[in-house]
Amino acid sequence: MRRGRSAQPTLFADDPPDGPLGAIEGWLTSTGRRPALGVDEVGRGPLAGPVVAAAVVLPPEIPSDLADLNDSKQLSEATRERLFDALQVHALAIGVGEVDAAGIDAINILQATRVAMRQAIDQAVAALGRPPAALLVDGHLRLPGWSGPQWALVKGDGRSLHIAAASVIAKVIRDRFMAAQDALYPVYGFGRHKGYGTKEHRAALAAHGPCPLHRASFRWTPPADG
């Protein structure tokens, strides 16, 4: 008996459509895959701070004050903050998970991302009160151990409103946290670069060494002269 795609129907039943942002939400509705849960993370690449994941269930009809939903990287800080507040009102469920720098060093960034995503999903499912009919995960990363229908969508935060909403929640929470660290560790400028490896950040590391927010497992080099 052949075993292949049919062995994992929940992963490969069919594929969400390509198209403009929001086309996937139409597909979810037309195929009976509501409620859906979108998942995204922020903070895999920085030299410091946590990786944060969020999971969001949107209502079938998107209200007007969520009309600007998009990949969080394409939005201004002011727009992200406004959408964050609107999502607290309109989302059917929101979950957040995070793993700090010490946790990332202990299990590596890939596993830490999975842990944060699972925390966020579990929290959102508990808030929703039932499993979603579809799980949409940004990127190539499928979530191990998830038994329901699941799709990993490359650049999903620009394709699915659910994933875009999750990216906004995760980005705002992480950015707020990193900005607050300026008071504790003012020499690094976390409020400006949020822990990413900018020239300013690398120069501060070269001058002052790491602080407890830095990921010891990540390599960094001082900026080149000039």
C-alpha cells in the first residue's frame, strides 16, 4: 500500500491560494475552515532580547479599524500601535508566548521559536474554547505535534490577515519590552534598535560587553572602522 501525501492529510489536504492579502481569508470561509488561527513570531535574528510569538483568531468580517492590517514590517510604529489596540477589541482570541535570551541559549533559536509559538497557540485555543479549524503558520516552520489542519505559508504575514494580525501583536509586545530596557541598560540603545545587530549596537557591545539580555549563543563582531 502506497503511503505518501495521503498519510498526512491534515497538512496537505489542499493549499491556500496565492493572491492579495486577505485572499486566504476568503478561502478559509468558502472551505468551512473557520475559526482559523494565525501564528507569527518576532525576534529570531536579534543579538539580544526574547523571541516573541503571537496567535490570533479574527472574526469572519474584518471591521473597518483593522483595514490597515499588513505585515508588521510594512507598517509604521504608530499604525502598529493603533492596530494592536483594535485587535484587543475585535479578535476572537489572542495568545502570546516568549522565550528569553537564556532560554534561547539553552535550546537554540529554532526550538525556542517553536516553544514560543506553542505557548501562544495554547493560550489562544484556551481563550477561544475549542480547537481552530485551520492553523496558519508564517514561514517554512510547521508546528510538530499539531494534529489538526495546518499550513506553513512563506511570507504568510503578507498573505494572510490572521498571520498579519499575529505579526502586529508580537512586534508591538517585543518592541515595547525592548524599549523599556533602556532604563536598565542605557548604554546599548535598545529603544532604537530593539536588540538587532546594528552598527550602534555592535559598537556598544565592543565597548561594554554583553548584558543579561544578550544571547551568548549568537555571534557578533565589532563594526568595521569608518
